Amino acid sequence: MIAELGRRGITVPSLAARAGIDPELLQMSLDCRRDLTVTELAAVAHALGVSPASLVPALPADDPA
């Protein structure tokens, strides 16, 4: 997701404001210090104009998770 922000020239505070998320919590999520909730993920995706699925890495095909 960080790469997507850079490509679009969007700052974390700007994205947080657009998504309605506390900027500190969003930064912690981007730093892998906390997980985004499903609601937060959906809000971030909406703010970026992409699907939530596009922000979640796919599991390897052989991972039965």
C-alpha cells in the first residue's frame, strides 16, 4: 500500500483524512505495527478508488490457509 501512496503522491495524513482514520493508527498499520480492521481497509480502498482486494496480497496457490 505504501508504494501505491507514493505513486499517487498521497501523504499518510491526507489518506487518513480521506478515509476517516486517525493518521497515527494508519501509520502504525503501514509500519506493520497493527492490523487494519476490515472497516478501515474498506475506507482506505474507497479513498484510493480501488477495491479492498487490490490492497491485500494474495496467498500462494499451495497455501491451504
